[in-house]
Amino acid sequence: RALREPETAAGICRALHDLLSDGKAGERQAEALVVLAHEAVHLGGERREGVTECLALQAAVPLGVRFGLSESKARSLIHAQYEDRLAERTVIRAAYALPLSCRDGGALDRSPGDGQFP
């Protein structure tokens, strides 16, 4: 995965460590949760970056809860990440673009009908 600056492996690990240490979460921690979930989706066998990104956004909410966030806080942070990715239109991130089916009720929605996406 091509990491954006300052999204480095060390920066991701530091953001996750900070989340575990003090329980405070912001954009850095939300991005780190999505990156961790993204790599886990790849380990599960998915190779397509856009699909992986969509599935990772959905997996990042329960992951955030496992890291100590309330579900509402995790959902809010990850929803902001989803919105950022929808708005992003850089050539560097083109391979990671979310497919049109990455939406509430779309083909990639892991829990369609619950009204909570990602």
C-alpha cells in the first residue's frame, strides 16, 4: 500500500499505540485503524485495492471498538474517513478509489439494511 505522508509504518504504529495508551482518537488514529484493517483484508485474500479499502472502512469500526472506542465514536471517525476517500481524487490514490458499490446497501455493504455505513 502506498502510504501518504506522514502515513508511514512508524506513524501508523504510533497512532495505534497512542489510541491504546490514552484512549483519545482523532484523524490520525482513525486513519491508522483503516490502514490496519486494510492490511488485514489483504491477508484474507482480497487483492483489489478499491474493494479492500471499502471492506477495511467497514472493518475499522469494530476494530476501533476493540481498541477501546465507543461504537458511536468509532463510527463517527470512520465515517469521516469514508467521506475523505469519496472526495479524494489524486492520481496516487486512484488504485484505492472506492467502487460505486461501496455505499449503504451497495454490493460491498457487509451489513445491508442496517442503515449504518461504513
